[in-house]
Amino acid sequence: MTVENGSDAALMAAAREVLHREAVCLDERRWDEWVALFAPDCEFWVPTWTSEGRLTADPRTELSLMYFANRGGLEDRIVRIRSGRSPAALPLPRTTHLIGN
């Protein structure tokens, strides 16, 4: 989605739409649609906590829950999930995403 006028309201609406679309794709296990939301050169990072109030700051030098330097890492993960060769995804988590302010 592109935002034509660049206003804050339009940017917020676009961000909301992407987050909602991502949540639906994940909840319904529509993996191909989910990964298509990411640019080929995206960086996907889920940092971990180093203390009660501090997250890791650099995925290349510190521990992360998940880190992929580009969309190829996400695509590989989907292949492992579908093949059953992803111990971290067996059984698949039963989650529902809730997005709010």
C-alpha cells in the first residue's frame, strides 16, 4: 500500500491496515500471503531482553529470539514449518493477534 498525501492520518491508516492483514495471515496460517507483506531486503528481528528493562540492541552481536537479514530467512522458516522440520513450531502455537491502541 502506498500513501499518496503523506499525512499522519493516512500513514496511521496504512500502518493499521498492514498490521491487521499480517495478524489475519498469521492466525489463519496463510504463510504465502504473510511473507508477501515483506520486501525482499527486509530485516526481520525479534530482540530478547538482556535485563528487566533493556532489550538487545544489535542482532548481529547479541542474542535474539529471531533474526533474519532478509525475506529469504522468513521463506526458509515457512518451508520448515510446512515440512514439519521445525521443532520450534511443533506443535504450531495457538495464538490470536489483537491489535489496539
